[in-house]
Amino acid sequence: MRIGSKAAILLLILLLCSLSFFSQPSYAKKNASKTNYLTIPVNYVTDRELTGETFGPHRRYATDCQHHMYYGTAYVEVPNVDNKKDAELFKALGWKVSEHGPSKIASKDRIDPSDPDASKKMFIDRLKKALDQSGKPELCLFVHGAADGFEDCTQDAAQMAYSLQKPIVLYSWPSDPRRRGYFIDGTDVEWSQGHFDQFLKDLMALQAEHPLEVISVSHSMGNRLVVRALPVVYGKGLVKDWEIVSPDMDADTCRHYILGLKQLNSKLRLYVSNKDKMLPLAQLLSGGYYRLGEAANPTYAANAKNIDPKLFQRIDFTDLDTGLTGHSIPFDLISNMVTTDQPGANLELVDEGSVHGNRLSRFAGRSEKFNSTSTEASFNKKVVRTK
């Protein structure tokens, strides 16, 4: 589609308005002035550059990539908004009570990277210890989205661990929190694909010698890594739950990666929001092609016959989406769906008949397809409040 002068002006306004919002972590910032904080260990794997006490927005290797990763554990403080007090849970997950709030840079226990094979083995041993200490085989693998600095995505991972109450490992690819880096992020997430695929193979090797069930949670552009890795793990029994949140990926390109694959023998949930203003903007920047995570998307209706509703759900969480731009991560909703297949207290899943695109979606898409987007299929659900 062509973008005229008015569209260009609107696009510039949206970009400028989004700057301050997308440089912030997307976890829910509830009022924690009268509560304590919990320090949560986030095991991380990253191919970002090492810059002082943290990791920057650039690749570890500018040229001649050696395919070696940095490994370690970040200790991230999150507000204990649910006033959790279970000492046995804290011990099992390595959580500790803290009286001060999150610092700009989390303290880290970095593994010496000088011997890549030894550092990988030491990290896998940390994962084994975390699983043994938790007493369960479940491990959450969290992959962040675009425009996410390392410290911000560790906050998101810690918030996911807080809600899910399971050990977590963060895969952090070189994303730039400055919005002008959006297109660079698109190239960097592709550069990271081989590294992410190798880490999944490392987890499969771990599973061969230790009980392991992976819960994959991925947000926005990070879903490109996850979807493109599906052929790597297909039929291997590694991932028990795929939680795909607001994926910034071409919807039809996604179909190319799953052609020839039968329904995964695991749960897959796709979370979408009609409040999301960033995915229609990404659609504009990508030539008008629909993003997989857009709530109003004709791709769903076109493929309804090939989807098993017992294993796949498309969940519209518009009523829970927060922030001016939308595109948030519904941590508690994801946790509840993983553990109970229900959305949580005072919430209900209902069938969704159709979605009318928001104004930005109508602007970004072809108007003849946006009168309404049919979602008449049993896998289409919407979260509604009961109180």
C-alpha cells in the first residue's frame, strides 16, 4: 500500500508519541508504596554486547560471529503487590524479601565467558539446580520484544516469574530501546535465530538427562524467534505450553514456517488486543501486511478449519490491556491460563464472534477487509470481566 503525506504525518506523530512509552518495561506498575519487594533470580542467555555491569543494544559480535553466548543470573526486584508470604515457595524458587525498590541495573552473577563450553555447562547446571530446588520439572522460557533494553526485559521476566511462580530463563537478543532502532531490531532478531535454535537444542539435551517441561512465553517481535524455531523442536516434546503474546510478525510468513507441520501436541495460546496501537503501526511500516498479533486479522478466519480448538486458543485480552499504546503483557492472565486453563478471578472466557478493527487498524489495513473480521471458530475467545 502507498503511504501518502497525511499518513506520513500521522506515522511521525505516532512514533514520537510512542518514544517515552516503549523505552519503559511493560510489566504492570501497581502501587507498591506500602508493600515490600521480592528479589527474583532471572537466569539469562544473551548474545548482546557486554557493557560494564549490563548488556547493551548491539550484537556481541559485529563481524565474524563465534556463536558464543553470555550466561548468568540477574537478581531483579519486583513489587510484592499480591503480598505473597509463603516461605516454602520463596525457598523453592530462590526468592528473597527486599525492602527497597528496583534499581536501574540489577545485580548479576555472571558466568566467566572465557571458556564457552565450560560456561554453558555451568549455566545448564544452574538450571538443573533451580529445577531440583523447585521440586517440579517446569521451566519458563521468556523471550522479549523489540525496543527492550536488557534491564527492562529482566524486569518483565521477573514479573512473569512472580505471576507464574516457576523458575525462569530469559533469552535476550540485541534489541535497542530507542524507537529509531525498530528496523535494526528486525535484522538483529534474525541474526539471533541460530543462537536461539542452539539454546533450544541445549534444553533438549538437558531434557534427555533431567525431567524438563518448558513453558514458552514470548512477546511482540520476540515471537519471530519462537515461530521460526518451531521446526527445530517439532515432535521433540520439549515445550508443553506456547504462550504467544501480541506477535509482531507477518501473519502469512508465519504460515510458511508451519507448512507441513501437523498440530503441535501441546497447548498454544495466541494473545491479541484491539487496544494495541503498535502492531497496526508495524503493519504500516511493513507495507500494509497484517501482523500475526493484530486482533482484527482475516488470517484467522481463513485457517479456522485446520485448527484443533483443544490445543489452540486465540484469546482477546482487550479488556485487560493497559497503557496508552496497548501492547502490554498480561502476566497474571498468562499464569492463570497455564496453571488452570481459566483466566482468573472475576474474569471469564467467552466465545468471540467478530472483531471490528480500531481506527489505526482500519487506517493501516485495506478498508474493504476491515468492516469486520470474522472470527467464527471455536478457538476464538475473549476475556471479559464478571464484576
